[in-house]
Amino acid sequence: MSPSIAVIGTGFGGLAAVIELKKQGFDDIVVFEKAADVGGVWRENTYPGAACDVPSPFYSFSFAPNPRWPRRFSRQPAILDYMREVADTFDVRRHVRFDTEVLGADYDDAAGTWSVELSTGETVVVDVLVSAVGQLSRPSYPDIPGRDSFSGPAFHSALWDHDVDLAGKRVAVIGTGASAVQFVPEIQPEVAELTLFQRSAPYIIPRPDRKFSDRHHKVFERVPATQLAERATWYGVVESLSVAWVHAKPLAAAIKAASKAHMKRQTKAKPGLFEKIWPDYPVGCKRILFSNNYLPALARPNVEVTTDAISEITPQGVRTADGVEHEVDVIIWGTGFKATEFLAPMSIKGPGGRELHDEWASGAHAFFGMTVPGFPNLLIMYGPNTNTGGGSIIYFLEAQARHLGDYVRHIASSGAPVAVRRDVEQAHDKRIQAKLGGSVWSQCTSWYRQEDGRITTNWPLLGLDYKNQAKFDPADYEVVSR
Ligand SMILES: Cc1cc2nc3c(=O)[nH]c(=O)nc-3n(C[C@H](O)[C@H](O)[C@H](O)COP(=O)(O)OP(=O)(O)OC[C@H]3O[C@@H](n4cnc5c(N)ncnc54)[C@H](O)[C@@H]3O)c2cc1C
């Protein structure tokens, strides 16, 4: 049997899945992408300064090194170009139906197939369904009274409105996560006033960025080992961050000390600023951010950091709990994504019409983030507990793609639908949650955790552990009778 496969999404996850499937000889692949191009978050996030936080030689596919990265931490246009080039090189586009959103999928018990419901009104039937819709593709807004009452332009950083001219405007930025840290220094010089509403401050460490010159490009091209060495170095650095957050308190303490020195130095120009932006939770609990220009921007005279809670959005601006109304011309939401709502808003119904979201009622869980008991022939890329507190998601996606390829090969040879064994998945989840309980991520509120405290996003061990442990083993799976 040569299974037909549907993949949802063309971010790094969808690309990794399709490329691996093709490599393993499968060609009956259709990819649904709700947007008009490949790219995922790198197509969507066009805010000024958008860039990766993991150096490009490591934040890229191992099988498609790019000797021409413009910088060590490349910006969004270069990353999107890379993804387009990869899609072309590996002949992915031929399989993609753009502008086609998947609304849901139903498993047909008798046929052992998935009926995929599309926004075009069609239903497509396939043997295997692969979700690659990401964790960070749905912008999140805080539940603040009056949120829609503001009379001026307001937009989320992931939906940046480039038609709004910020020059000379009074701008409110709500949120201080990874995106705000990148766009605030870009817009600060042009706006008249910038009021930054901070609920919780990030730890910042220096960003070892650099431009890659023509000379670098030539060396990377002619001696590929040099680029491999750069990749390996950064792999080592981010793995040690993972160790710090979970196992090594002294290492975490050293990172905290380095962060404190950097943050103190960069805020010296404005008395009282350091006290406002020094975090009050253990280092590593939220993603630590690399930046050389965020804090100097906050220290400029046209920037005010407000730590008072926001009580409401008014037609004129933002009111804080102390009763002050901050009048502004534009509001920018830098408030992140609905990371813990995996696969939303799709409705995925397994055998007997069982909803995936019911299986996940007390929190998303899956075997190495990929397969769910009772849901045959369904595989999830960048699923529950496969995010990393410091590493490259692409490294994890490649491991998932390999699992997917072997999984489909198994189905192709046995001819029967398979699902992960419930006892196997439960033992995996118990082990992962126990590790997470002892990690630094359990010590504060963040996008890694859902409201009841369960951590559904992060993987608690090394990337290397994931790569080694997440290999496909038929013994972990059972045949689901039709
Ligand atoms: C601004 C930003 C910076 C980041 N920087 C880093 C970094 O430095 N290092 C790192 O490791 N990670 C980073 N990440 C995390 C990033 O999410 C992952 O690295 C990776 O890009 C995820 O790829 P993905 O394919 O899983 O998801 P996405 O990139 O989110 O792609 C999902 C795709 O699915 C499509 N889609 C969604 N729902 C449907 C549907 N129902 N029907 C059809 N199509 C659908 C979307 O349109 C999208 O194209 C960053 C994220 C953001 C937002």
C-alpha cells in the first residue's frame, strides 16, 4: 500500500515533514496552507527587527545549510527567503494547495481514513493526516476591558500594520516578550513618545550578533566544515542553556549574574530604570532574550516604562490601575501567542467521533509530542512538550519528520492503521511531567504553562535526548481495527 498523506501547514514543520516523506519515497502528498505562501511564522511576523533568537547556522535545516546568511541572527526577510528556496529545491510547492484552510478532520472507522474538511467546501480523504500548524501561529490578546474601544490604530506585532506611520506618534506598546524586545528599539527613534506597559520583565543577555561578510560567505561555501563548526558551537551553547534550566543551578546562577551586569550597564543612563526592568522570577523560567539595543532604547528620554497593571483600554489610550489615563495615538500588542491551544481551532474527530480536544481536556499530551492514543494515522509536528527553552525548534522538527517517515513506512508495509499504545504514551507523559515539575519553568507563570500550571509546551531534557529517544519503534504502536 502507498498511503496518501495530507499535511497541514508550510512552516518549518510542514516543510520538514514533506521533505522527509519524499525522501522516503512517498509522493501521494497534499499540503494545505491557509495563506498564499510558505513560511509560517516567518511569513506572518514582519514587524521591524523581526529576527531569530537562535543563530541562523543552527536555526536552519541540517540537510540544507545556507552559506549566505547575512547575519548570525538573521532577520525575517532572509529566513523567509531561505524557506522559499528550500521549498523550491525540494520540490515542495507542487504538493501545496495555498489559500486553503483545514477546518477539521473526521476519522472514518470503517475505511480507516481521514476525511479532511477544507475552507473551500471540499472534503479530501487520505490515509495519514499530519498537522504542522505550529505553536505560535495564533496571536493572543489579554482580556482587558474595553480592548476594542480604542479610537486609533491598534495591531498585534504578528499582524504588523505597515500602513500605520509611527513617525511623531505617541505609541503604547503592551507586552515585553521576545517580539517587543526586537521591535521597540526599531521604532523608538521615530516615535514621539513610547509608553511600554510591562507586566513581567524578561532577563536579557548580550546578543553575540555579527554581519557575515562576503569573505565569510566564501569561506562557508568553499570549506563547509567551517559552517558546520559554527552550527556545532551554537548547538553546544543552546544545549547548555537547556541543562541550566533543568539541572544545573550554578550555571543558571552564572547566567543570571551575566544578565544582571548587562542589564545594569545598559540602563545606567536612566536612574530607576534598572529597578523596573529587573525580573522578579527565577532566571530561565521565561525565555531568556538576547539583545544589545532594547535596554538602551528604554533608557532614551522619549520612552517610559510603566509597571502598573492595565485596568482598561479607553478610546484615547490605556488606563492603569492607579487611575492614570495614558493618551496615545497607536496601540501595539506585543502579547504573544495562544501556545497551549494545540491544533485550535480545528476539530479533529478520531474513531467513534471522539474529539481530540476532549482527549486533551486537562491539557494536551502526545507521545514525544507527535502521536495520541486513540487517534490512528495522525501525527503532529511541534506538538505538546516539544518546545525548547533555548534551542532550535528546527532540530526537533527534523527528529519528528524522521519519526513520521518511519511511521508512514510502517503503515505502508502493514496496510493497517496504527495508534500509539495508551500505556506507552501515559508512561512517557508521566516521565516528562515529573522532569518538568523539577524544572525552573514550574516556578512562574508563562506561555509554557496552561492556567492550572501544567506545562504543555516544553521538552525538559536535551535536544540530543529528544533526537535519540523519539525514534519510531513499532512496539510503541498498536493496530486499530476497522
Ligand atoms: C517571531 C518569532 C520568532 C521565533 N524565533 C525562533 C527562534 O529564534 N528559534 C526557534 O527555535 N524558534 C523560534 N520561533 C518559534 C517558531 O514557531 C518555530 O521555530 C517554527 O518556525 C515553527 O514552525 P511550524 O511549522 O511548526 O509552525 P508555523 O511557523 O506556525 O507554521 C504553521 C503554518 O500552518 C498554517 N496553518 C495553521 N493552521 C492552518 C489550517 N487550519 N489550515 C491550513 N494551514 C494552517 C499557517 O498559516 C502556517 O503557515 C519563533 C517564533 C516567532 C513567532
